Amino acid sequence: MPTAGAIQQELLRVLRFGAVGFGGFFVDAAILALMTEAMHLNPFAGRAVSAPIAIVFTFVCNRHWSFASAKKQAIGRSFASYVSMQGAGLVCNLIVYSAALLVIPCPLGALVLSSATAMIVNYLGARFWVFQS
């Protein structure tokens, strides 16, 4: 049975991960809007630019804030694990994004739905694989 301290620490981790996720979402959305509105790229080409930048942003923030108490692997190994985990989240994200675009012809609306869905996959991977305690 987890202790009250362990539950509190996990809740703090989830809240921090969520805050970083919102920050990553805004990085992703701002770059996607720039790519689709100003650069006139299609929504998929825009995501090809915005998603990798958001992944790097969230890696740095999660490593140094959300999972600061976790045992640190070498940064290269940690980043490789994170990118692999984010790859699974990104596949989930892109499936939902593609399906949402069929119903909602707005790239940012589709991004909201796909990001919320992938956040669960990403947290579980980050917590139990990339940034193990």
C-alpha cells in the first residue's frame, strides 16, 4: 500500500508532467499555426516541423523538473529512450489527429484532441520507462 508521501509525490509528478505537456502543446500549436498560416504548409507538413521541436522542449522540462527526483541516466541514453517513448505517443497522436481532421477541418482543433489522448501514453512511458525512480 503506497504511503501518503508516495501518493503526494506521484500527484506532484503528474501535475508537473501536465504543466510541461501544456507548455509543449503551446510550443507545438504555435509552430503548427506558423507553418500552416504563415508558411502555407499543409497540416501534416506543419506537424513534421512542430512535433520534433515540442518533443525536445518537453524532454528538457520533464528531465529537469517533472522527474527531477528520478535516477538520471546519461543524457544521450535518456533522450533516446524519451524519443522512443514519444514516438509511441506520436503514433497515437497522429492517428487521432488524422481521424479528427476528417471531422474537424481545423488543424488546431485536431491537435487538441490528439494531444489529450497521447498525454496518457506519454506519462506512463515517461514515468515507468524513461525516468524510473
